[in-house]
Amino acid sequence: MREKGELLEAAGAGPSAAERYCLTPHKMRAGHRIEVLVDGAAAYPAMLSAILAARREVLLETYIFESDAAGRRFHHALCERAIAGVEVRVVVDGAGSWGLTSADRRALLECGAHLATFHPVGPWRGRWGWSIRDHRKVLVVDEEVAFLGGLNIGDEYAPPDWGGKGWHDVHARVEGPAVQDLRRYFFDSWVYANSDGEPAVRALPAAHRAHPPHPAQSPAGGEGALVQALVVGRFRDRRLIERNFQHAVSLARSHVWSQSAYFIPNRRWRKTLRRAARRGVDVRLLVPRYNDVPGIRDASRFTWGTLLRAKVRIFEYQPTMLHAKTLMVDSCWCSIGSYNLDQRSLQYNWEVALSIVDAGACRALEEQFQRDLPRSEEVSLQAWPHRGLWQRVREQFFYFFRLWL
């Protein structure tokens, strides 16, 4: 792999050369601190610590919120802050958070927290729905710090010493101007979602209007990371995140490494990845061997043939479910978020991801990626044509129904 300095020199030298990987560099904002949090073992304690230290406001938006051991830790922390007078607002997805019990919902409301459900699955509920889901995972505390990435709230993501399953995932802790953007996007979801509280809760809360934006403090010794929060939702460009990602990959000169929990790329994505590999870029995809959604692995494998023939390298992560959604390009640009390289993220889900230009964040993600490779098995191009007929039928069948997986 070429060194970062060589890449910048080839790109035209200068401190802002890495911004060429950004589709809209004028929207990238400086002054951020980014901390990469790998797995629930790192992310959950940091998130709970931030919640319990909240002084004014806690905003949590998540696809899955379970009433299990890990969920109860977050439930208790939210209730404790709400009782202390902190403004606590939670948006959960109606399908993903089916496991959040009525008792836990009532307890949150009785403690003074506000709860909204995005597209409840019951047709007797207001704004019910099934296909379009809120897949974002965002926590914003006191307008000062935010967390986002792939982790939901549940035992699957909790570390084994908590009694969890220890799914492999990546989250980010963010300080800086993008926190205000993430807070604003949270309230887009809040206003849209069907509230489980009193009708007055549906209105834009006073807390949203009362606190002016806090000026971001740049890290000492520099401007900090350049960051843009990318979101897709009700009235937002469905291809915004896809176009940003494909732009970065199309400019890659050294390597493109990606972790994708649900990897079913469309034709545009397959073409982008093949073109990068054919011009000599080291394209590596890390996907799960064991998936929590039946049929996903078969649907994904339907797309692998043309990628393998173009010298895209595909690795299947072995130890547990790989749930991360990250993308790294040339050690200069990276992304962490909830966005999968599949049709559901492209066409239906509300999603969020960060576009990041920061050497530290890129290095942390790439070092973790390299640690994951020895625990993964590479898919062999030589063995690929020798798959059985039944396996090929399964792949074609599940790929046809990919939007329902």
C-alpha cells in the first residue's frame, strides 16, 4: 500500500488534497474529534457514560431497542436522567423495536421521557407502515457529543462479559459542528414519527428552540477532522449516501476496504467496484459468514461472481455476526454509519453516515480491518464455478426477493 503522503502528492499535494474524495467538499466542516468505537465493549460504556452525564438533553434514535439485559441498562440510564429533569427523547422503529415491551414503554413515559415510534406495524396506529423503516442509530447528548454507527440496543451487540452475543460492529463518537446537524436530523425524525406520548409532545419541543448552537472547539494543534453528516429520509435525496460513497471509490488509487453486514450491491455499485479493481486498486470486502437474516447470504452470493472475476477480494468473517458498515479509501477518507450496500438502504430505509477526512479515524478503521482478516476466510475464484446446482438456485431465488429480506 502506498503511504498517505505519496497519495496526497499524487493528488496534487497540499493539506486539502484528501478532500478530493468528498463529493461536496464545500460542505465538509472542520473542528471535529472522532473516536472509533469497536464493538459494544467499547461503544456501550461510552454511550451510557454520556447519557448519565447529561445535563440538559438526551436524544436517542435507534432501529432496535430491546427489553433485554443490555436494553435495560440503557432504559435505566434514560429513566434516571428523565427523573433528574433532563429532556429525554427517544425514537424507535416500529418493526425493529418490536421487542421493546409495553411495560418498558410506559416506564419511560412515567419517568418523564418522551417516546415516539416510527411507522408502527399495527394498521390501527397513526402513520403505520412496513416497508419504510428508520434504520438510523444516533445518540446526541447536550448538543455537545454524538454517537452513531451500526450498533442497535440489545444483547446481540453487548460484550460477552455482559451476557451478550458480542456481534462485531463499529460506532463513532463525534464532537464538533456535525453534532448540531445530527441533532437537527433527529428532530426531523421526531416530528415525523407517531408519538406514543401526549398529543402535545408531537410539537417541536421548547428545548429544541431554547438552546442556541454551541460553538465547536477545535482540537489543540489543528483544525480537527473534516466531517459531513449524510442522511437519507422522507424528503431527502435517496441516492445521497450512495453517490458520496461511489465518488470516493471512483477516485481510489491505492485501496478500497469495506465492511458490510448486508452486502447485496446493485448494478451501479458492482460496476464501481469492478472498475476500481481493474485499474489496480486493492478492493477488499468483508462480509459475515453467519447472518441473522435468513437468505441474505445467498442473495449476496448471487452478486459475487462478476466481482471475483474483476479481482475484487471477498472475505467472510467467521467468529460471529459482522454487523459493521464502514468504508475506507486510500487512508485519506472513510465513513461510519448505518448504511448497508443493499437495496433496502438505497430505496427504503432512513439512514445516516459520516463522510470523514481524518488520518486518525482512517488509521483506526484500517488497523481493525487488518486484525479482522486473519479471522476471515477468503472466497476463492477458482472454487467459485464449482458451486452446486442447489446453491445456485438458492442464490437466484433470494436475490429476486432481496427487497423483502
